[in-house]
Amino acid sequence: MASRFSSRVSVIARALGNMLAPKKPRTETPRRILIAHHLLLGDTLMLTPLLAKLHEHQPQAEIVMLAPKASVALYQQRPYGVTALPYDPRDPSTLQALYRQPAFDLALVPGDNRYSWLAKALGAQHIVAFAGDRPAWKSWPVDELPSYPDTPAAWGDMVAGLIPGPAPAPYQPAAWPDPDFSSFELPAKPYCVLHIGASTPLKQWENENWLALADFLEAQNHKVVWSGGRGEEKLVAALDPTGCRRSYAAQLDLAQLWHLLKNARLLVCPDTGVAHLGRLTGTPTATLFGPGSASIYGAGEFWRNSPYEAVTVDPFPCRDQHRLFKREIPWVQRCGRNTGECASPRCMQAISLEAVKDAALRLMNGSSPH
């Protein structure tokens, strides 16, 4: 906590100093562009349409994006020409490394506008962030405040709208070279990955459904392996206490997980960061949407050619909140309730085993709508 507080004080002090300095004229051809955020894995990967658009429209610019430390390895081959730098507000060493960076001509803040202060502390001359964040002090360093669109869109496509110009070309897996990874034993092909963990218990599907799905896929002559993040090995142990199927839960870093997914015949997972990773690797992916919005966190326009299906019940009565990154947006339909507010995830329980089976077959047979 003390490290986070001292980092905030340092950022604000440097930002205020830069705000008081004479402002340089804005350059129309920025040489250095910063993407400033502290998003989780899934939201970070959903910034890819913005990276693609910058690469297409500002090919002369050096693009630097902040990323969680664990995610940086995915960007080691510099997809779309981006350089990913680690940033963790709880780790002052990451902030000190950023202070050694040359100043930026343009900064884009896709999520919480508090990171406009970090952008200003790093010498950004012009800062663009979405309007509507609260409280208002978060946006004081911002120079340009475009609004979120008035009609439904995927968040990745929305973020690409932070800069003007046509939308980027649809995603192709060749645009993102495979990251290097430490060797590990892959399952025998063909295999399917069932990633059962999620950021909240309210996004978890019922154990009996996962087991029945695994049996179904094995009846299609596909090996099934379990996957989960750190701490989620306990979920797998509860699901498969005798270890009948191999589990990779909490055993792989993100670069290794990339390769597990890339070689898989199918990925099935809740609405979590791994679903977005599956789209990057080109893995046929079925994502189960309960409280989250399939339109906001699904494929959208940028990933429209990806082998992907959203499995959900839409509309659902209690998916009735209209807030996205603390902005009130009328068309948004999602649920951000916690376990104290929602005792049982009826939206996940409503996703039928048959619907997931059907999506899995379409994806494996290449007949998915995407």
C-alpha cells in the first residue's frame, strides 16, 4: 500500500510540473505514441484493434503500450510494431523505468482516465481519453474527450475509435507472431482445452456440465485437458478429484498457455481473458457469457473472421446495468454484481449443455457463423 501511495504522489507531482510548463504545439505526425492503462489480461488483449489501427494509420510512429508484467511476454515479437512495457502501480521499479523513457507526442487512455495523469507525468504532449469518467479530476490532464458510440459495439472496436480514420483490417493470426516459451509437454493431438476458471464465481459454469462436455468431446475422438489460472487448480481438483484428465491449471505462464491453445482443436471457457487469447491464436473458441455482454466482449468487427462463438442467453432479466468503465451508456446491457449482491449465477446456469455442444461441433467442423 505504501508503495502504491508513493507512486501516486510521484506521478501527480511530475504531471503537475508538466502541466505548468509551456505547452508545445501539437504535431500532426506523432513520432512516439503511448497507450496508458492498467487493465487485466482480457481488456489488454482487446486493445489489439487500436494497435492495428495505429500501425496502419501512423506507420512512422513508435508505439509504446503499458501492460501487466505477466502479459508483456505475449508482445515480445512486437505485433503491430508495438513495444510493451511492464507497469504495476504496486511496483515502483516499473514506474522508475517508465520515467527514463523519452517524452511522447500523443497518449491514448482507453480505460480509467486516472492514467491520463501517468501519461502527463511521462511527458505526453496531447492526451486523448473517453468522456464520462467520474470523478472529474481523473480527466484534468486530458486534451480531447471523445464519447463512446451511441450504438452497440465491441469494446475493442470502440477503443480503436480513439484515433480518427477507417477501422483496421480484420485480424489475421499471422499478424501476431508466436511468443518464445519454455518447453513443456503438450497433449497428444487432437485435443480440446476446457478452461474452467474465471475472474468471479458468478462466471463459472456448473461442474456437471463441464464433465458432461468433456465426455462428449472424448466421444468425438478428442482428448480433453483442463486449464485454469493461478489458484484455480482447486477448481479442477474439485471437478476431477481423481485426476482422470490432465490439468494444466496454474502450471503455465501466458507464453506457454498461448502454445497450448494454438495447438488445440477447440477451446471452451467462460467470458475471461483466455477467451481473447484464443482469438489471437486462431483457436476455435466457444465463450460462455453469463453476466457479461457478448456484444461488448465478443468478436466484434475486428475479429469477425475468427473461428469463434458466443454462447449465451440474451436477453437475460438481470443483465440490466448500463455502466462500462464507470461511464453510463444507455445501450450497454451487462451485470457487474458481486457474490454479495448475487447469491447464484442464474445467467450461467441458464446456458445449456446442448447449446455448448452444438457450438463446439460447429467450430470443430468449420461451420460456425464466424
